Amino acid sequence: MSTTKTQPVLQVKNLSTCFKTDNGIVTAVDDVSFDLYPGETLGIVGESGCGKTVTSKSIMRLLPDHISFQKPESQVLFGGRNLCQASPREMRKVRGDRIAMIFQEPMTSLNPVFRIGWQLDEALEYHTNLDKAARRDRAIEMLRLVEMPEPERRIDEYPHQLSGGMRQRVMIAMALCCEPDILIADEPTTALDVTIQAQILDLMNGLKEKLNTAIMLITHDLGVVAQVCDRVMVMYAGRVIESATVREVFHSPQHPYTRALLQSIPKSGARQHGRRLPTIPGIVPGLFELPDGCRFQDRCELKEQRCVDEEPALELHDERSYRCHFPLGGQA
């Protein structure tokens, strides 16, 4: 997969999102920066609790204001403005029209008491000037685009009458109905069987090629990343620890955490001969338990005293970056 990089459609700079809790303020996303280009798929990977979904919801401004806030230096630059400073009315115009999101579980994202057609019509009514008949035709067209069987019949059904794969196709159709510049997909294949998962991924890839939509794909499945992504951003404990092309990450990871994630993938055709699949010991530290120095130190087999005493800076090398005192491959 290749993309011609021109001007980024989205620039995220120093994004830091904090939550107010009974025990104080914690930073769930800490100084995250990246660019997203037209027609590109950027994969954001990491274990649960690494900040992937909070990053996406921060971009969309979907986090409740009474418990969360973004630090003043945070910037999400889109269409010549900083979305971190946009008014609620401005954000409503952007969401669903210029930037759309596919949520993780379609059964909880779709309203069970409204028909599919009504839910597709809602975004079209708000963001377009089409009349009711034209909006219905557009909704059926989008269902056909995502390869929904019998779209003329499905549009009048309720979510519970559809399979999991069909519901996910409805979510994708809803996200694409206004032809957004950016599509954020938060683990869109979770809870789907492998056959349907492959169909959804092929569908997203085909739509990207057809519409030149930039895609942010949030996942913990590196197999999915290898299949559809152009670049990868690895997150750990709220921070970006490595960012590079898919080929660079899979063939020469620089951060020990990235390598550990890759080693934990079952290899097709490989015989273990009684050996257990490699795992990463421990868990992602809680936001109130972040260690001084490197945040990955307690789980890293390459840990040295410098890792305990000093937090590594984000090293930039051409188009790749990593945050490690002792990168793999001997690069400084």
C-alpha cells in the first residue's frame, strides 16, 4: 500500500487529555503528535488502557467536559482551525460530515428502537440539503456501497434483525454517507468472526481507494494492521513510543514493547513443540502508578538504571520515531 503524501488532512500536535477524578487529575493521553494524509490508513495499536480510544475521542471532542479537559498546548488542526478550541456548534458541523467515526460495538452504537433507515437519515438531514425521498435513495445507495444484501429491505429493519456483520456495515454506511475526509474506526472488527472480519477490512480498504478517505484504525490486532495500514503508531501508557511505516515496524522494530507485541502473534505454520506463545509480563501501569523514567521499564527485558532514572525523549529519524534509551538495532 502506498500513498502520495501532500498536505496532511489532519495534524495532531502535543495532544494531552486529562481526567478529573476523586483522587486528583490524571493524564490519559500525554503529548501525542502525528499527521494523517489523504488516502492513508494509520494504525494505532497497543494494549487496552494505552490511550488509543481516548485519543480518537479527544480528536472528535466526544469526552464529557465536566470530567475531562485538554491542556492548553493541545492542537488538532483540521480545515485551517484548531478543533480543541472549536465551539460545540462548530464541532457538530464537523462530526459526521468532515470527520466520521465507527464505534467499537455496533449493537450499543445503533439505537435499538429506530429502524436502520431513520438512523442513516439523521446525519443526511443535518448535513445535507436533500429532501426526504433523496435522502432515502442516498441511504440505500450507501448500504449498497458497503455490500449490504437486499438494502431496500434492510433499510426498514431494526438493528436486532441484523447479524453482527450487517450491523457493522450499517455503522460504516452511516460514517460514509456524507463522504468524510477522515474516518476513525475504533476496533471495527471486534467480536466478528474471521470471515466477516476479512470482509469488513476489504470493504474499508476498497472505500478508501474509491473515496480517497484518510483512515485512523484503532486496533490491538497486528494482523489487521499488516493487512490494511500504511503507517503504525504504537502507544503505551498514554504516550506514543514508536511510529513508522508498516514495513519498518514489522521488519525492524526499535522499541522493546513493539518487538514484544510482534513476538506474541501466533505464526501461521510455525510449530511450537510444546513451547508457550511469548507473552509480555505484567500489565499496563495505572495512571496513578506511572513510574519515573521509562513507563515500560517494569516489563522490559532490556531495562537498565538509566531507564529508571531518566524518561526517554522521542527520537526522530527520517519518517520514524521511537522513545527508548536503548533502541533495538543499535540506532541512537
